[in-house]
Amino acid sequence: MGKTRIKKAVGSIWPAAITIIIALFIGAILIVISGKDPIDAYRLLFNGAFGSAHKISETLVKAIPLMIMALGISIAFKNKMWNIGADGQFTLGAIFSLSVGIYLKLPVWLLFPISFLAAFIGGALWGALAGWLKAKFNANEVITTLMLNYIATYLLTYLVYGPMMDPEGFGFPQTPLLPEGLHLGLFSAQTRIHMGIFVALALLGLVILFWKSTLGYKIELMGQGEQVSRYAGINAKRMMILVMALSGGLCGIAGWNEIYGVHYRLMTDIASGYGTLAIVIALLGNLNPVGIGVSSFFFAALLVGGNTMQRMTGIPYSIVDIIQGLVIIFVITRQAINLESVRMFFKKIGGKQHVG
């Protein structure tokens, strides 16, 4: 049983690894065309992400929300519910959790779990709304989740410019800071890596266990098609709402992580476009929790190291964007190009040559 699990985990990693290698190779060709040394550029990118304790901490700080959101997205995607609204669910989770920390006058030990739960509820409600629209009116969830992203963004803008604006913030669109006692503890004063990493790892473990549960099995089963789920006696409409709630709830927890571990306040750009990257990470990791963990770490390193590469070599940061775009293209086409078919093709060629 243990060998089967290991084999499955490795099987979810190697397609992602091949995709990343091909994207980096093409990126290297573009760097050569720009007149720069790709080996030196990638060395600086690597050093920028892992060259010191501070840089490693920055990579981990980026990886935490990306991984949590990708885990949430994977739940919806396995059910063939295309949740494109991770940024909005992240934002609602951040708003709900910060409101608890600022406005509730309770002991710190009580505020932490309540704020965490509030973040999950905020994201879950935003996700469940799209699920309800799908179940009730057969509304396309790609469109509804995307539109809900805009509503969440405008709601955030209204709050930070209006009722939640910091009266001592000199007019900047931001809320007051969380009380210091509610900040997630840092590992050291020299880095920004915080205790939220343990929350991320715990969620990773829980999602692995989730797929072995009865509910996880039903979600995967429903993803096989409407007829299969009907035959299994699954209430499809209720499952749509539940799946989107779970998916959005995890994205909301990522918002809690950023508020309580990194920024300590709301700002207009709090989501930072993490939702789009999280979708790519979930697909790159083949919707497998282990693959998602590896993929999120790669993308975080690319984001952090890319800044160093640009600063030290003059290579435009758009090269990083191109590499990300290549990964997206390869992820999308990976299903069309069956690697097993490629292996069989070369095997047949080898067989014919041997016969000749």
C-alpha cells in the first residue's frame, strides 16, 4: 500500500518536472536571443530565490498562499467545477478575518481561531454563491466566479477608501493594522517567514487525507460525469454548492494567512493576482496535493528569483512572465499530447529498426 502511494505521488510530480524543464529551456533560448548568458541568468535566478536565509524565507512566504489556494482550486477542478474566482474568495477571507481582529474585543487566544474560521466562511460563502447559481440556474461557473472576483475587488476598494480606512493613514487606501498580539509569529527578526507555514503544511496533509474520505471519493466520482454520479445516488446540485464552498473556503484561509502573517492590514492589491497563478499550479501539479506542493514552490522561486535576475543582468522581468506562459501552454496541451503514446511511437520505431 505504501509503495502504491509513493508511486502515485512520484507519478504526479514527473509530468510537472518535464513541463518546467521544457519551459526553462525555451526561456534560455529567448535569453540567448536577447544577448545574455542563460546559465548566468538562471544562476542569478536560483540565488535570488535560495541564496540566503532571507531569500529562502521570501520564497516560502510566496509559496504558502499559492499552495493553499491551489489546493482549494483542485477540489473544485476534480469535480469538474471550474473555479476561476480564487482571488475573490481570497479577498473575502481577508476581509472577514481582519474584521474579526480589528472589531471584536476578545482575548487573543480566542481571536485566532475565530478569525481563521471567519476567513474560511468568507471564502466559502463567495464560492458557494457561484455553486448555487450553477445548481439553481445552470449558470456557467467560469463566468460567475470571474465576475465575483470583480465584485470582491470593488467591495475591498470601497472598504479601504471608506468605512475601514485607517484614520491615521494619511489618506492611503488601507485599514488600521492588526494588534501586534495577533501577528503570526516569525521564525526570526531577519526574515518574514511566519508560523503560517505550519498551517499550509497541515492543510496539505488534510487534503491528502480528504481524497481518501467518503466525501472526497464522491467528489471525484461526480467529476466522472453526471450519469455516473446519478447512478451512485449523489445529489449533484447539493454537491456543486458544497464543493465550491470547500474550494472557496481554502482560498479564504489563504487570505487569512496574508493578513495575519504578512501584511497585517487590508490594501487594494492584497490578492496580488495569486488566484491566476494558483490555477496554473493546481493544473501543473495534476490536481495532486504533492504535485501542487512542488509546483507552488517552483512558481514562488520564479517570482522571487526573477526580480534578482532582472536587477543583476538587465534581462526584462517579462522573461519570467514568458516562462509562466509557456508552463500554462504546456499544461493545457499536456492532456492532448499523451506521453504514453509518444513512448509507444518510439517503441514501434525501435522495433521496426530491430526487425530490419
